[in-house]
Amino acid sequence: MNDNKKVTTLILIPVLLGILALTLTLVRQRQETRRGAADEIDLTMILNPQSVEVEKDKTFDVDFAVNTSKYLTSSSFIFCYTPNISVTSEDDMVGWTHQAGVSSKYTLSYKADLTENDGDNKCSQVVLLYMSAYDKEKMIPIDTLTNILKIKFRANEAGEGSVYLLTDSGDFAFTDQTKELVNFGKDVDEVLVDVVDPNATTPIETPVETPIETPVETPAPGIPDDEARVSVNFTFVGINTGSAPRCMASPEMDVLVVSGDAKVEKQVTAHLVKDTDYYNVAFDLGSDFVGKDNVSIFLKGPQHLRMKYGVDGQDSVYNELHGTLSIEGGKENSFDFTKFPLLGGDIAESKKDGSINGLDFSFMKKRANEVLSHKNKESTEMIWGDLNGDCVVNAADVALFLKSLVEKQDQTY
């Protein structure tokens, strides 16, 4: 009897080893299929926002978005997060979006705190099934950057943290209406989280009193009476000057000045004014404009529409034929246009054609899919498609562009 058991054991061992080898081979092939070759990428997944600052014990959202030409029907992925933050609740998760008149049906399966975590970071698994359970003609195509899941996190401890996808996981997969895997190619942006404690004590600095000096107006040196200097303060839509937009610190501006039949065009470098949220551009004008009170100034940014300014302190579109700006000779004439910012998005094929439309949108999607960025942290060169000046073209720029996609055009005369 014992001899029979030994024979049976000897037979089963090679069989089990063979099954194990076959299983490992299939898993390896499955993972390679999921990753796909670089020239067969069907899908890009991006996390939004790129970074967030949140107070301790407060919550914040992270959107999981995809961009593909496929009709997605299911997805499975693992996301991880650092110990100082946590997922609030499965009830706070919102899966998939919908288009007008068509509801999206999905089943969301969530597995919290997986045993196989990524180092000290916690990881959780999400599965979305049948995100559009209809015929292909009625399904919702993911032909633009679209959120598939919103997850709410809580900031538990002060310090730096992050949320990211575990793309090397065997559970990372997206399938289309044919139930075939959609290849994923690009690295996923990491959401950087800065948790601050509002109750943390900071050293109290005793303010140093300085004598207040009464400014004395003096004529600008070197400006003849038949010439004038113009100084204009203005803003861009979507530029967060509080986070030091180093790739938009000194944008090149096209300036057009008009007064009746007189006009002059200039290319001038603007500068972000220190400790403010606006830019300044300064230039000189000749005798054709001195003493005139019907002047208009047109500004066009490096990736922006041309805007017409005809009133100091202007806060809306100006469509009158003549402006009301007055230019005095022998001095600097200052104007404030910060209340009506320049609209960004004129980027089609790296050219400025004077409009924001579908061509610009297609180009923006292409740039965002490439996830362009300046690896050199010292670089200040502008990236085409980077609308917020953070030196990266990603979902944040797409979101900003979508606000501008209303078929707007340059203002002319």
C-alpha cells in the first residue's frame, strides 16, 4: 500500500510542476499583452489634478481619466497611496460619466487595503464592469479625455504624500466591446499631495517698523514730449501665478496699438510682476499717438487669442470702433487690464491662426497623450500646449482648454 502511494506521488510531482510552469507562462504572456508594444498603444490613463494642497482632516478628490478611441466596457486596476492619506468610503466613489439622454450602467467592485502593498504605501483594487452595456452604436466612445472614476481621500497627517496607479500589477487591464484587452502605454501621472496642519505653531516674528516715505512723482527720464511710454498690467486665464509658472514667467507678446488711421505693431516680452498675480508689458509710442484720446491696445499671448482693450480697468469684451485710452507725451502712461484676462488655446499644429476650435482640440489631445514635460528643472522655455505654465502638458491643460473651446476668434479692429 505504501509502495502505491509512493508511485502515485512520483507521478503527480512532474504533473504539478508542468501545470505550474504552464500557469506562469500564461500569466507572463497575459501581462505582456496588457502592456502592449509602444507602437500599439490604445489607451492613456491620467490622474487629475497634478497636485493638491489640503488641510489635515479635510478631504479631496482624485479623478481617474482615460483617453482612447475604443468603446470601453470594463477596467481593473490597483491604485496606491501614502500612509498620511486614506480612502474615505466606497460610498463616496463615483464611477463613469454619461452623455445626454443615455444612462451609463456599471458595477463597481472595490477591495480595500490589499495584503500585497507597495512598500509602506497602502493599495486598493477597483473593478468597473460593463461601463456601457449597450450595442456599439449606443455605447459611449471614449474619444476624449473622460473620467471613469472619482475617489475621495482624507488627509490624515501633515506632510507630503501621493496617489498613483500600480501599472505593473497583473490586475491592470482595460477591455473594449470585443472583450479584448486595450493596451496601455504611457506612464501615469502621480498626484502629489501636500497635507498642511493649520494649527501648527510658527515662530512669531516681530515686525520691523520702517519710515513711510511719500512718493514724489518725477518725469520719466529720457522721454521727449512728443513721445510716450506705455505700461500695461494684464492676466492670462488659467495661469496660477501663486505656484510660480516658470514656463510662462516671460512670455512673448504681440502688441497692436490703434488710434484712428494710425497703428503700430510690436513684439514685446512681458514679465510676471513680483508678489502679484498679473503680468506687465511696457513699450514706447511715437508722435502719432501723443495727445490722442481714442487709442485702443490689442494684446495677444504666445498661445492666446488677441483681445482688444479700449478702457482703463476694462472687465468685459470691448467692441466699440475707437478706444478711449489717452496717451500723454513725455511720461509713462499706465493702464490696468487685469480684470479681463487673455483666453488660451490657439495652438493648432504649433501655429497661431487666430481662433480656438476643433483643430486646436485635436492637437491638444495629441499633446496631452504624449505627456510632455521639461525634465530639466532649470528650463524656462515654453512648451507648446502648456496653458498653465507648469512646464507639463497633461490633463490640467486639457481641462483648461475645454473651457476655451467655444469657437472664439481674435478681435480685430
